[in-house]
Amino acid sequence: QQQVKQSPQSLIVQKGGISIINCAYENTAFDYFPWYQQFPGKGPALLIAIRPDVSEKKEGRFTISFNKSAKQFSLHIMDSQPGDSATYFCAASNYQLIWGAGTKLIIKP
Amino acid sequence: DTAVSQTPKYLVTQMGNDKSIKCEQNLGHDTMYWYKQDSKKFLKIMFSYNNKELIINETVPNRFSPKSPDKAHLNLHINSLELGDSAVYFCASSQDLTRTYEQYFGPGTRLTVT
């Protein structure tokens, strides 16, 4: 069965700190590993995505680290800001998206 | 310009009723999706259409019936609503099946069944 396991379920980080969310997958037949950000009352929005032949991808303060042998990937948010407070979802894609359960991130001022 | 729009935004109805949610995308995408997000925020794919053809039909009660009149529209009709159908329903689209990872979501329809 295709699954993506995401942790932690919730995370509180001080402003300026680094937020780290981890995901692990089982199936190897995925072509992309995206992260989505969802604010309350809104739909999820693509934040950043990585292909499995790349070990790291950075966009601004957001970085995906990918470990193919361990079947794990993580999102790092550097210099976390209160505006980053949202629910974050990792996912894995083939012909559909397999979603993680989400992480509620709160950045304390 | 709204890329993916849904109507209505809120829907409150009684058990046993039939209701529809409409979705439209103006991105020129070939693939559209319906998701259900429960109170714990878990996202569950319900249906996927590519060029008006049903691609994914997950284990969803047959009270739920999608309809795609054209590539830009994917509507969801729900018969005999039950309390457990209360959730937020999201429509999404992607350019095609090769860009499944890049989905654009609508604002959601919060369905409350009483």
C-alpha cells in the first residue's frame, strides 16, 4: 500500500528559529515529492517540490532535503516567521498525490 | 482572476438531502480532482478526471457522483447526505497527468450536514 508518513503532528517554533518537518515513504515509484502549505480557510498551495534524483532544493527560506536510500525527505524553514504559521503537507506523486497527514506549525513571536 | 473556483463556499443541509458543488478552472488544465478534508485536516482523494474521463475513483460511497461537462468544469453531486459527509471539499487541477505534483486548489466548500 502506498503511504507517506509525516511527523510531527504539530510543532511550535520561536520566531527566527528553524522549523523541520519529516516525511517517509514506502513505494519507490514516485516521480516528485512536493510540499504544500495550507492557511486556515484556504486550499493547500504548492510550496516547493523535489525530484528523487536531487538531494536538496532550496527556494528562499524553504529547503527540501531528500534521502533516497532512507526513503525520507524533510522540509526546513529557516528564520521562521509568524506568517509561516500554517499546516504543511508532504506528498509523493505518481499518477496521483499520496498525502502525509499534515503538520500544524505555529511560530511564536 | 480566480484560477480554481468553487461554489458554494458554505453549504448547510439536513440529512437525506441531495446537494451539488460546482468547480471551474480557468488555467487550461487537463486534469481535475475532488478531495475531502476531514476535521483532522487529512486530505483524501475522491475522484480524478483527465480530459473529461474518470481516472481515479477511490473508495467513495456511490452516493457521490462526479460529472465533468468539459475540461474546465468538474462538479460533485451528493445524494442522501449523511452526518459523516460533513467536511471541507476541495476541487483542484493540474496541467496534466505528468504534473500531478503541481496541483492548484480551489478555496473549498465547507459542507455541514445536520
